[in-house]
Amino acid sequence: MDTILTNLVLGISFGCILFLLGTGLSLTLGLMKIINLSHGALYMLGAYVGLTAAKFSDSFIVGIIAGGIAAGLIGVLQETVFLNDYINARQTRC
């Protein structure tokens, strides 16, 4: 019975992660009309930074916060440096 419950929880959590990735891609394509496939890299960067911060601070909460902040900052930097120029250039052509 323990194995079934563990597999159920792991399946639901993996499904939630896939839902978040799919929703991010769908929103990016729907709102910005750009196919931005760097979501996976941002999630992986956030996970790596979070794991490293949790290992050094011995606190899982610090790791979650550090991973979210790192992924968010890189995402904002990516949008301001790369995507805004592309969107502005595309709007001036239309």
C-alpha cells in the first residue's frame, strides 16, 4: 500500500510540473506571439541554484526562495535584453 501511495504522490507532483511548463509555453505564445523555448533552462537553473543554496544553508526554504529569485532575475534579464528588441522591431514592421 505504501508503494501505491508513493507512486500516486510522485505522479501527481510530476504532472503538476508538466502543467506549469505547458502553461508557461502556452502563455508566452498566446500573449507575446513568440515561441520561447527557454522555460526548461530557466527551471533547471532555478533548481540548480536552489539545490546549491539549500546545501550551503541547510534550509530547504532558503533554497526555494533562492531558486525562484535566480530564475526570475534571469527571465527578466532575458526579456529586457533579447525579447523587447525583437518585439519592438516586429511592431515597427507591421
